[in-house]
Amino acid sequence: MGNTMANKYELPQLPYAYNALEPFISEKIMQLHHDKHHLAYVNGANAALEKLEKARAGEIQIDTRAVLRDFSFNLGGHTLHSIFWQNMAPDGKRGGSPTDPVAVKIKEDFGSFEAFKAQFSDAAKTVEGSGWALLLYDKSIDKLVLTQIEKQNMMHLPQLEILLSLDVWEHAYYLQYLNDRAKYVESWWNVVNWGDVNDRFVKAKG
Ligand code: MN
């Protein structure tokens, strides 16, 4: 994720064109979301690290707690957005039902794809304020689990691998769906990249 040579976080390129998720997510949303919002999280994480370094060197005084809070928020944003872009794909590689092996696991742990989709959608629709819905894999109990993230980092479950993420901040949909988060969530299933979800699942299982 970070460039280890530069020892800094960097904005990853979108793996497709800004208009590649049309008509479900507009070009304008993608442009602003990636180039402005995601970039702000990258810059925010780097700025927090720099402040901590300078404070250690005695160059500045900081409110450590506030800076660490900033770091968590911004790095959470950077991490989640980096996964979110890859969880979606252009026409021809997206939507429909999950493919194996994650399809089998979803059926095993949620009963059916429809039951999973309904509960994941419900998680996304009911995030209080800005946040995310996530599908995670817990290797310790060999189970897929759901969680909500508030903001970019609250309720984070650090030990679990993220397989699928859905951003429900207003910046992710407002320009196209206005205040209708439910409609955005329903549309979003059309752009899910199940190939990527499977790659993450296989890697997480080890
Ligand atoms: Mn976002």
C-alpha cells in the first residue's frame, strides 16, 4: 500500500477509468471521490506521521492523542478506499452472483447469497452517519462476518481480513442519488468485482 522507498503513503491509481462504473456510479463521483477525498486521507495520514516524527525530534509540540486520532482516521480512510476501488470493476467483470470459492462459503455461513446480500445491504443502509459496510473473514473460526465502520475507523476489527467494502459516506453517492442511500446500495451490487473478492478470500484463508 505505502511506497516503502519513500516511506510515505501514496494515492493508488484507480484500476479503471473514472467513467468505468457508469451508469451505477457516475464519472464525476469517481473523479472527486478518488482525486479529492482519497487523496485527502493519504495526505492526512502522512501529515500525522510527520507531526509525530517532528515531535519526537523536539521540533514541535503536539497533542499526541489528537494526532494519533487523525492518523487512525486518515489511514483507515486510505486503507478502505484502496480496497473499495478494487472491489468494483468495469462492465464485463462485475455484478451478478459471487463465484467459487467465496460463493460456497457465503452459502455455508449466510444460508444463501440473497440472505447475505440482504444483511450486508441492511448494514450499509443503517450505518449511523458516515461509514462503511464490510464483509470480513475470520480465519480463527473459519467464518465470514459482517461489520459496520463508522467514519473511516471506528468499530474496526483489526484481526480480520476485509473481503468486500461499501462506502456509504455521502460523498460516495450524493451527486447521483441525493439522500437516497438505499437506492445507491441497491445499484452498487451491479459493480461488485467478485473476482477480487475471491482473490482476497483465498489469500485470507492462506
Ligand atoms: Mn469515501
